[in-house]
Amino acid sequence: MSYRLGVDVGGTFTDLLLINESNGETHTAKVPSTPHDSSVGVLNGIARICEESGIDPKQINRVMHGTTVATNAVLTGKGAKVGLVTTRGYKQVLQVARSFCPGGLGGWVSFVKKPLLAPLELTIEANERMDADGSTSVELDENALLEDLRKLKATGEVEALTICFINAYVNGDHEKRAKEIAATVFTDVPISISSDIVPEMQEYERTETTVVNSYVRPEVARYVDNLQASLHKTMGEDLHLSILRSDGGLASANAAADNPVNLLMSGPAGGVSGAIHFASAAGYDNILTFDMGGTSTDVALIQNSKARIRRETRVGDVVVRAPSVDVRTVGAGGGSLAFVPELTKALRVGPESAGAKPGPAAYMKGGVEPTVCDANVVLGYLPSDVQLGGKMAIDKSAAVAAVKKVADAMEISVEEAAEGIIRIANEAMFGALRLVSVEQGFDPRDFALVGFGGAGPLHANALGILTDSWPTIIPPGPGVLCAYGDATTVVKDEASKTFVTLIKDTDKASLTTLFEELTDKAASTLIADGISKDDLDVTLQADVRYTGQAFQLSIECSKADFEAKGLDLLIDRFDEEHTQLFTFALDEGHEIVMVRAIVSASSTALPQNKQITQKSSLADCKIADSKIYFEGQYHQAAIYERGKMGIGLEVPGPCIVGEMDSTTVILPGYVATVDSVGNLLINPVNASNK
């Protein structure tokens, strides 16, 4: 009997989900994260889940892992010292950037530019030049480059090397040769070249992306190598480790270590994949997702059961040209700190967080400042009778004492202060949901809302009210849904090429040939990992714009659709999406900027975990009576155990539904129904499901 394990490392908790590949049976675990070394938390979690499930670790043959190692390296500024080799005359490419200062008209006054990820003192220039058509204008001066590389090596500071030459996206021969020369000097340093990492036009974006790849590469490689060695020691040499990419696909451990720039949004992508899985199984293909953890909340829009993919990934102030699920993040999590500034006396929540340590006051780990979690405890939404992860007790008196600081500062009751904290956190998440829906031309009322993460189900009903998105769906195991997404996604890779051409000036045959070349290139990585060519699915993409536009839209189609409809398909789909975003489309001027092929391993559906089918009553599921504070008054509320709820059971609010990894609040005037998949579908009383 074989198992696969999904692992998601968050800022506060590390979540694990173990799936029996034969019958779909699942086991979950949640352990505190270990920010100093994420792999410690992962190994602690594996030990716990195997102990509690009684499963031998050697029965696990695949581990799928969403990681924040690359993200944290960028956010904390603790990446490698990067040396950069550019074409002569382009030494300041990162310094010049896009000449953009964030802020209003006077933003340049207060803007302090952060240090370059590849400092000028570690940047050298190579005497070479490729023309825009890929022909050699100036041959690479190998002797001069070798001498400069030796001087750079002599500084003793370079921990990773990047090579990025002008127009290398058209012809990367000079970069490849420069890498061969550099490898004779930097024998123990990873070397990244732009024609491998991101062969796309625009010099600054290409350089920045390749430099970021080098910046996080030693840290990610160290983490992946150590984790893989530990897993092999515990589970056997046959274990296969995969890392979740920012675009929601998996990469092998080796591919992830070589191209870590594709992992910057690895964590949030897992939750989106898990939400799509359960919502689609329940018949909801258009959903809004919000993943509320301890530190932040990630939101996304899903249309036709497919996540929207951005061609850029932003982490802090760093923007790289790498595909990622279109997730927007707001600093509102269960651990977000609430405070009242002395000057304004206006309640504020986040973005600062109590994190894993010291954590919320209610967790009794040394935290004393009020958090969103403490406010939930005060209001009775997170009962002190329910233990998180089956191991962690909650101290209500400590939560009350913390929230009282806010209450005293505002001269209001503790309950009013707690409700104010919750409302502000909800409004922050509502603002993020509007970013992915209203601001992109979508009406949130046309979507169902999926709430997950450790704290998401606590706020899901309230977010449903704000967005008017019904039903609000709480999937099974919402607190470990990211881990479920990690465990159920597929291996994928892509290859792209710049192709700036008016559609009217090209033809179907030329584009078909190019797509085939890119498909072979992308497939080679998966085939090298032992996946049969017959088991690969191919998706084609073209980035299209109107001539003169400074941005483009990624238009996706299947190989069969392109063969059937050709270039007209790209035009029609571009016009449709352009109209969705901007309310108009033009008759001509369609220009292709970039083409790519995305290759993924064919997915084999896992058996569905059996749900409780026998009729169960609310009385059977009831744990205790309690009360919650909502809209200025207390309401009597029952606490139910979700694990005992059968299909079709209706659960009227106000009540609390508890489970191992999360707690769901159903507010007065709303009712939840258990569907055949095991989801809780929350709707207004007397309202029919969409």
C-alpha cells in the first residue's frame, strides 16, 4: 500500500496531509513552524502524522512540498552575494531599472532605494554584443573575460554568479560560452544565465529575474538537499520529493534547486489548487478563494476551474518575470496585531504579526499583545474548549487581558473592541478580494467563496456577507488545504520565446513549428524525470497586445483548438479578454509578443475519501453549548464536531463547527449544509444554493 504526503510550511504552522493512493483515505497533522530552519518543522510533522496514523514512513513514496524558503530569503534580505556579468555598457542595468519611484507625485522625496541584489562592486562587463536579430556584432573576448572573472573571484565575496548579456534571449551562445569559462574559475559557485532562466525580451526584467534566481539559489539548494537527505534516511532511497512552483505545478527537487525563482509564490499556490479540487467536485467552477493563516491572507479568483496566472511575480519590492498564480496578499492573519496609536486613537490591525513565536496571547507562548486570534477567542468564535491540532490549549483569560489593552485605550468594552478588530481584519480581506474581482471586471456575486487556512473558516461567513458570494464553502480539512493542494497537483514545466510579430504578418504553419520546438524543450525536463512522453499534456500560450500597448494578455489554448482554428482563435480570445478588462476591442493591430508551451504530466484522479453517509442528527454531533458575541449582543450557540456530520445534514447558525485543523463559525441567520464531497456550504437562511 502506497501513500503520498503533502506538506505546506506557513509562517505559524506547518500543515501535513497524508493520502492513501488506493482508497483516498486521509490523515492530517499540524505542528508549529520552525522559522530558523523550516525542515525541522517538516520532519517534526512527518514524525507526528506517521505516529498518529500508525503508518510506516517507508510506505510513503512521494512528498509534495510547498515552501517559503525562496520567499523568505528575498523578504529578509538574507540571500547570497551575487556577482553579475553584463555586456559592456550595461553595468548599471539594475541601478537604472525602470526609473520608477513608488508613491504619489512626491514619492521620489521619501523613496529610499534598497541595495541592489547584485551590487555594482561585484559586477563586471564582458566585451561582446549580439544584435537584435541574434547575429554576432562583437565576438566574446574570452581572455579579457577570464581575467576579470579571476579578479571577481579574488574578492572572496561571490556566492552565486549571474550572466546576462544584451539580446541573449534571441541567441544565447555567448552566455553559454561565458558560463563554460566562468565554471573553470568559480568551481564551487552556482552559475545562472538568462537564456536558460527567462529567454524573454526587456533587459532589466531579464537581468533582475536571473539575479534573483542566483540570490535565492544557494539557500534553496541547501534546504532541498538537506530535506531530501533527511527524507531518504527516514523513508528510503525510493522516495520522490517534488516542490510546488509559483504557477501551481510541481517541479522535481533538482529542477527546483536549479530554478528557484519559480518558487517565490510556492506556498499560496497549493491552497488555490486544493480549493479548485473540492469546489469543482461540488459543481462550483467559478470561485473566489481566501486563505487566512497566522500571518497573512492570500486571495485569488478562479474561472472555469482554472486559476488566473500572472507572468510576473512580486515579493516585497522585487518583481521578477516568472509565472505565478494571481494571488494577492494582505497583512491580515490570525496573528495580526491590533493597536491604538496615541495620536489618532483609531484602532489599527496589522500588518505586523505575532508570528509563530511569541504568537497570540491565547496560545500561552509568551505573547501578550492583542491579535485577531485573541479577538476571536474573546467573542467565543474560537472556544477555549477546542484544542488546535489536538495538542494546543487556548487560554481565554489571556486573550481577554490582551484585548483589554485596546478596549481601555478606546474606552469601550472588551467585546466591542474584539468585534472592532474582527471587522477591520474582514474589511482588509474584502479589499483584497475586490482587487482580484471587481478591479478585473468580475462581479463577486457571480462566484462562490471558498474559505480555508487555519483562520479562514472563522471569517468565511462574514466575508460571504461582505462580498455577497454564496454559497460560502468550507472544504474538508480547511486548515491543511494547502497541503492537500500540494499532494494532488501535477509536475509541469514550460518553455517560451520572444516572437514580436503582427498576427497578420505570420501564418499558422510558422507558429505551429515554433510551438512544437517549445513543446519538445519543455517536455525534455519531465522526460528526464522519468515521465513517459505519452503521459504529457500540452497547453499553448501566446502573449498578445494591440500595437503600441505597453502590456500584453496571455491567451491560452489547447493544441487541438489551435490546429482547428489557427490564428483567428488568438484574435477572438484576446478581444474577449480585452473587452472583459477594458470594455472595448479593436478590429486590427493584434501583435504577438511571446509564445510558450506548458507541458504537464497527465493527472490520475485519486479515489475520493469516503464521507459519512448514514443519517446523523445535530444532537449526535453536538459537543457543548456556548455563546458568541455578534453585532453588539451575545447569542446562544452550540459547538459541533465536524467529523460526525453526514451528507445532507443542515447546521443552522449561530453555531461553531470544530475539527482538528480549523474552526468554522456560522452566524445568526445563516445555515450550512454538508454536501456529497464533505464541504460545508453556508447560505443565508431561506436562500437557495446557486
